[in-house]
Amino acid sequence: MLINYADETLYKISSCGYSIADIAWIGTREFTIPIDEFFETARATEYNNGYGGIAIPKDIVIVMRDDSWFERREYDGSEWWTHCYGYSKPKIRLHLKKKNFEYYGYDDPTLEKFCIDYA
């Protein structure tokens, strides 16, 4: 099923009782990216979250101010967010270089493939 990545993300966050204001940071275990850049890029991304290839970077985490976080899960190409607890913020910050999260490579997408220089 084709869905908008920002809508999927906001739905999952709100279904767990959070809003964008509750987000502390977004990134991976190695680096962060600006929250506004994430949502701008996610709004431009339509993808099929059903079975098949992985379409969204699988290492993205959205960490909330209460130190819980949302991470991507995948099974046989089907993708979704899962809510988890306890995370520490990396010291490196990157910026997104692409205008959407669409990825058509043969390997699994990681967030770093969508980023540029340290800031």
C-alpha cells in the first residue's frame, strides 16, 4: 500500500501519546539530523510499506524527550515504526542531501546514504 512517510510517522507518534513537540532528536546511533529536515523530506516521500524491498532507511530513530524512541522494523520488506525505551544521543550531526527518502539500491538503505557533511 502506498503511504506518505510523514503521515505514517506522525500517526505512530500520536498513537503513542506524543506530538512533534515531544521529539528530542532524530538520527541514528552515530549521528543526528535536524528535525525539520527530516519531516520536510518525509513529506516528499511516498512508499509502499507492504512486502517487497525495504524502501525507507532502516536505521532511523526518533528519540522523544522522555528518552523513549521509535525505530524502524522490517519483515520480508514490510516496514513499520516500533516504540522502545532508553537511548543516548550521538555527538555527530549531519544534514540531509536528498529531497525524499526513496531508495532503489540493491542493499538495505541507511540514513547516512541520504546525508551530507557534519554540522
